[in-house]
Amino acid sequence: MLRACFRNAHPLVVASRSARLNAFGFRACSTHAASYTTTRNDTPDKAYTHTKPRAHTNSKTNLKMGKNNKKKAAPPPESLFHIVHPSSSSSSRAIVDTHTHLASTFEAYRHKYPSGQYTTVYDFVKGLYAPAGVEAMVDVWCEAPVRPIWKEFADAALANEQRAEKWGGVEYWFVMGVHPHEARLYDDAVEADILEAMTHPRCVGWGEIGLDYHYDNSPRPVQQAVFARQLKHAVRLGKPLTIHTREADEDTERILKEEVPREHRIHIHCFTDSPAFAQRLLDWFPNLYIGITGVITYTSNTDTSTAVRNMFPSLPSPSTSTSTATNGASEDEDKKLRILLETDAPYMVPAPIYTSAPFVDGEGKGKKLPLCHSGMVPWTAEFVAGLLTPSPSSASASASGSEAATLQEGAEAPSKAAATTQGENGGGAEKEARGGWDAARVMRVARANARVVYGV
């Protein structure tokens, strides 16, 4: 069996980020896992119990310095999760989140708000996602072993009546694979469970899979072998690919080119690596799209923004934006934007959301949201629109987007005037100043791209 082959390849390292489990018994497979740990018993899902890490304390020091005597700050009001972007609404249903971890998001919500108003994952989606204008989501299951509850979620979305009743009309789809963090746990049994999931009508892809050399939670040779093995199965089945790659450009590119036909549909999830790497993949695979999350709005990340700009070697001038829209050339511009919008929820809240009025001078002033959800996609789209601002007015037209980026990790919120500008970026004057790009157009293009990749 595969696991037996890998067991002696490297000392078993149980890294805290990949081994954390949520209330459903799932490991959080993102590189941005929540800051609590769990313990595992060799029993089914419900036996996975979640415990807080033991604090290292020194009573004398604590008394003298006052450390650990402060109560944790209360999370911001739950009502802040109900903010809706001007470019989306429950009637427009403009949002397609192509990569989210729904179970982990709901668990994070219950962890932060144990007395919160939503007690089931279905109420959570109906209460937050549907009113925000979420049309569809692609839920990602990337744990090993595979958690059986995936089937409950998927079966609850089989019929139109079920989706209306349980999900508030939100279209639920999913992909499944084993994340590179957990490649060391991949074996024949895990593979059999994934292959079973591939036959479900709501399954639209294999992933997230790939290589992560930043954390190296699994030995690199094991990551590569498991990556290639999963690619072979996905290609054989004709399943779209959801790819995780971090600081592994050369090996990811090599393995993809070795194992995947050029026409295959590929989603490079949450891209943060070099723009040159992104361009090589885009050039080689015509049906490959770059996944954009809220991390593009952070000042610590400029590579993703550059990768998006590089899709447009020359941006149209403001004076040509109107004619562009009328002669059909705008469709050609749309095709250049080979991105998918995603949240990777519950991680990476997009920074521009903090320019919304409630965070500027309302109940959210000075506060940060503890988790992301699919309804926040438009703020990422808004930032992308700012990147596509043409010269020579790019500096002024993108000022609000740049200001929003400075909000990463606790920076001060902008002025009320800046918030107003952000909130009205769909207006005709500003849209023209942006060369015809606004959040609504970015979401429309990304929505069409989601149909190409996942058929949703």
C-alpha cells in the first residue's frame, strides 16, 4: 500500500497547522489554520475532540507583569458579517466562490460566537451567504483520511427543492483530494474514498492537491509522488484540477506538464508565487485560471497583483473605454482576465471591507473580523478592478484600492470619504475612469470562467 511505502521516507512530523481538526472532525488543510488545536482518538468523527492549547505560564511573572490576566477581547458584533457590497445582493446573486472550506468556516464561526444565531451549517449559509448574493460555492475537502460528513453536505444539495430549503437557493458543489500537507497520510483507502466521491453528482473536481515547500509538513518526495498519483486519476476521469502550490514553482510546473494534457481545466488556487511562474502556466495551459483570494489586497503580497496586471500587456486609456464597450472589444478584454474569485474561507478577509461605513464610523470601527465567508468575494473583485485602472489616471483611480491594502493586519481604517468612494465604485463616472472595470464586471468575468473550469 502507498502509505507503507512512504512511512519510512521521513520521520513522522505532525505539524500543528495540518493536524488541527474542527468540530466536524475535519483537519483544517489551509496554510492559515485557526489558532487552536485538537486531539484525535482512533475512533470515528464524533470522537475527535477539540481542546485549547495549554498556556505556558509563570505565576510570579504573571503577578508582576500582569501577563495572561487580561480577558480575551470580545469578537466584533456578529451583525458585521451581514454587510453586503453594493455590487451584489440577494436578487442579483452575482457571487461564485470557487474555493471555500465550508465546514471549517462554520466551525470557526461557532468557536468565535458560541451563542451565535446560526446553529446549523445550513442556517449559516441561508443567513449570510444567500442575502449577500452568493449564487454558488465550490466546497473543498482536502483531508486524509476523508471525512464521511462530506456526503451529508453533498446529498443535501441533490434536488432543487433541497437546495432551496436547506441552502437558501445557493448552489452547493464540491471538490475532493488530499492537500500536500497531508500527503504522508495518503494511502489506498483514502484514494478509494476519493474515487467514490468523484461519482457524486455534486462533485466538480479533484483537489486541492499539489506541493507546499513553505511548511514541508510532508516530505517533498512524498508530496511529489502523491501529487502525480492524484493527477493521473483526475486526468483519467476528466475531472478539473484544484492546485495548491507554494514556493514550489519548478516542481509544480514540471509535474503538471508531465501528467496533465494541455487542454485540461485547471484552477491554480490562491496564487501567491512569482508572476513569471503564473504566466508560464497561463501560456502552456489554455484552460488554466489563477485563483484570487483576499490575500491580493494585503500589502505583504504584491506578486498576485503583478500576475493579474501581466494579463494585460497594455491597458486601454480612459478615452477609449466607451468605444471599447460599444464595439465588442470589451469581450476580448474580458477573455484576458483569466482569474477565478475565491475566499479560501475561513481565512484571509479582504482588506477593502474595512473601508465600509460600519468599520469607518460604526460599530465595527477599530475591529477586525475573525473569519471570512463567501459573501466577501466582491471586495476582492473591487480590488482587482482597481488594478486594471488605465494610465495616466491609474494613480488616482486606484488610490482607494491601495488605501484598502494598507489595512492588512490592524492598520487604521481610512476616512469616511474613502469609504464612500469604495462603496460607489460601481458608478458610471468612476467605472469610466477605471477603463470600464468595476467589481461587478470582474465578478461577471470570473463567473464565466467558473463555468469554463468547473461547469458551475
